[in-house]
Amino acid sequence: MRKEKISNTALGWVMSEYEEQENLRELVLMLNDYSGASEDWKGKRYGEDDATRLRRWVRVWRKSGHDFLDLEKGLESSDIEALNRFTRSIRAQVNRTTGRMMILDYTTDEAAFQFNRLLNNSRQNLLGGPCRRCSKWYVKKTRRLSVFCSPLCAGNATKTNSRANKRRKKVGRVRSAIRNYQTSSGKYAALDWKEYVTKAVDGVSKNWLTRAVKDGVLYPPKKGVRHATN
Ligand SMILES: [Zn+2]
């Protein structure tokens, strides 16, 4: 299937300092939101699914080193389509006095909204997380590289680092198991993907997989592309 390109999001979307900080605050709230489907849209502009998508996009964007082409390669087509749908929906106007672009209207997609703002946020490097100890996303005070949200979490760094390494290796094994699953045939192909992966990788439970998908770490394999060879 041909993959759409991400349409140019650099719309001259210049944010004020306040808007940039607001964007960081709102991103962190949403990224840390695991309240579940029963809390969807309650006093907020998004549901559980949107938080999952945002976590996935931010992770892929991080991994891409903020490189646009790599971002495109790392995202699945459904995600790119959602981002483009949002971009296309934006109606903007240049304010004649300030010369700044004003956004008049856009379709409701809170994940795409916050993510687009992040891409145009001059303070984007202040988005920190997930913390290696408590897994929370946070706003950093300086642009310095940090892996912990607080001195408290940094306290027991050695133990945490080895745990993080183990987790990274586990994620790698799970990813390749998912790839194998998508090309498997015979009795393995009949298994549910979580069933398959828990059999293929030691120390992985179905709950662990569910959480990893919600964290935005894994794309669940899609139905219909299972036996694709490319
Ligand atoms: Zn922490």
C-alpha cells in the first residue's frame, strides 16, 4: 500500500511564549493520562485512544531525532492520514496588524492539535520523559538532557538504568516477534497476536503488551496485513 506523505505542517504557526508553555503543559497532561475509556471526554477534549496516539507520535518523533523524513518513515499510514486530515482542516488567516498567522478553525483531534503545535514549538526540547523511574512525562526547566523527572527519581539511578536496559532489550525481542507473527503461517497464524508473542518471548504477559501499546511503544499488528511479504 502506498504511504501518504506528511503534509507540510510548517504553516507559519508562530506561537507566543505563553502558547508554547501551554502546549508543553497540555502535552504532559495528555501523555500522562491513563485514566481509561470510562473517563473519555470528561472535562477534556480527548479520549483514551487519542492519548495513546499522542504517546506513539511523540516517541516516533523523538526517535527520528526530530527529522521530518524519519518521522514519516516511523509512522504507520493511519497515523499519517490522521495528521494530514487535521492539517487540511486548518483554516488560518494572517492578521494584518501583527503579520502573524491566526488559526480560525480546525477539526477536533486533540492529539493532532498538540502534536502539530509541538512540531512548531521553539521550546520543544523542554518536553521531557518518560522518566526512567516513574515513567511520567514532564516539562524540563532547562534544555539539558535529562532522563529523570525529579531529583527524587534520580536518587536510585544505577538500579533504574539496568532496569531500563532490560526493558529496551525486551521491547526489541517483542518487536521482532510481532514481525514474525505477521509473516507466520500454519498453527501460529491462528493465534491471537498477544498469545503468539507471550509464547515467543520469555517474561512477557498479555497485560505487559496491552500497556506497551498504550504507552505508544508498540504498534499492534493490523489484521489483513498478516501475511504480507513486504
Ligand atoms: Zn520520575
